[in-house]
Amino acid sequence: ILEATTGGTRRHLYDLATHLDPERFEVSVICATLRDAAFLADVERMRARGIKVMTLRMVRPIRPFSDCLAFLRILGHMLHHRYDVVHTHSGKAGILGRLAARLAGVPRIVHNKP
């Protein structure tokens, strides 16, 4: 789960998602696409490789209503798909994603700080 889809975090997400062995892992990505329109090309490349990508509106500044909507979408997605591991990166995605993962009963939650 990532909000900051620019620079190094963008590269980290793309490399991680596309280099995990698809025979061993079913990878999906939850991300925002608002910071950099060029990231949409990465989203399409990931989808072409069979990676499920859910995009949502998530912004860096604190926006209670918008943050609540993003959280509810993430939580609903996690409850529907039942993940074994959730990996979050950066502030906003870390807070919303880890809380949703905990409430959804995900057994392993990993967070990277920038």
C-alpha cells in the first residue's frame, strides 16, 4: 500500500511487485495515483504482468473525510481478499493500511519508513 508514488518509493513499489516470484506469491497493489501522472504507466505495466492494482484517492495532507473514505476502501478490499501479508510504505499509507490490516485480521504487517 503506497500513497507517495514518486521517486524512490515509486521505484521500490514497482521493483518489489514485479520481482516477486508469481509461482510463490499472488501480488496486489493498493496505491494513489495523484502525485505523478506518469505513475499510471507503471500501473498498466503491473496489470499487464497479472498484478492486481487497486487505485484510490489518497493525499499526503491530513484530510479527515478523504482519509476516512480511503481507509474504508482499503479495509473493504482486505476483508474481501483475505491477505497473508500487508506491506505499507510512508506515512499516510502506513497509518491507513496498518490499521485496516489489523482490523481485517492480516497475520503479518510490514511497514517501511521513508
